[in-house]
Amino acid sequence: VWKHMKRLSRWDVCRRAEKDYGKLSHIYLHWTAGFYDQTFPDYHLNVTGTGDVLSASDCFTELLSHTYLRNSGAIGIAMCCAKDAVMYADRSFDLGVFPPSPVQVEETAALVALLTLTLDIPLDKAHVMTHAEAADLDGYGPALAGTNRFERWDLYEIKDGDGKWKYGGDVLRGKAQWYRHHLASLLPFQLAY
């Protein structure tokens, strides 16, 4: 079923999240395995290659099918990228011509910062993780590359600001920590928690 995507500002995201305070405990970070402008309604937020944030969902508590067995009480955020990306049995990979763009990485980290602040979700690996990290925990991730159980490796590694490849979850959580520190005073409302 096709759903219309709405463009959201960071502040729209915060205002939407305020309504769901106390109902969400996790954030899962993905890629769509598509083009930079190809969005999917399986995720609460889609971040395009130019950093625009789009959503087909009206609230973050809507149950969407973004992360196997982890959708309840969770927000799914996807970077629109990684079409034809492939991981090999030795865990080397090729992200093709649509790797996560620097602006997608920054916008996703800013969204994580704002959502964890607004929803009072701890910004740690237990509560904010990439699909690659969740898949490894649940037995279908990059640790099983080259086997028939391997399925997902979203954001396994991405380039950090220094241009070096690092674990995607570590990069995104680290950047989100920076944004939390710098954006908290800029929120369009006073946090009451």
C-alpha cells in the first residue's frame, strides 16, 4: 500500500515525539537499500541523500516492520541509500554508487539526538543501534556473513568525519552525543523530564 510522504523539520519531529513520551524505548537505524530519493513506509523517518526528512507515519508509536522482532516501542529511521550494496563472506563490502552521504549521516545523528532527548531514551548501544548491530544480536547479521543465516548489515560500517571506516553504530551514537550537547538549548520547547 502506497502512502504519501510528508516532509518534516527537526522541530516537527520533536513535536511529534512529545506526544509519544513514555511509549518508546528504542531507536533502530537502517538504510533502505535504494536510491537517495527512494523512500519506504516501513520506517518512521526516511532521510534522503540531501538530508530531507520524510515520513508516511503520523506518529512514532505506529507499529511498522523495520527491524525483525524489534518493532514494538521502537522508532525506525532509514537513510535512503545503499542500492546494490553487497557484503562478502569475509565481511568486506561494496556500498556501490549510493553509499550513505555525509549529510545523511549528520542528519540521522541529529535526529537521534533530538529523539533521545525528547523521549528520554538513553543514548547507548542497548537503546540506539543499527540494524547490523540488532541483526548480530538476533542471529542474522554481519557476524554470519557467508552463511545462509546472514540477512542484514545496514550501516555496519560508515565513514566518519575523518574519512576512515568505523562501526556505523559507534559513529552515529558519537555524533548524536555531540548534537545532544549542542542542540538541547535550541529545542523549540522546554523539556519537562
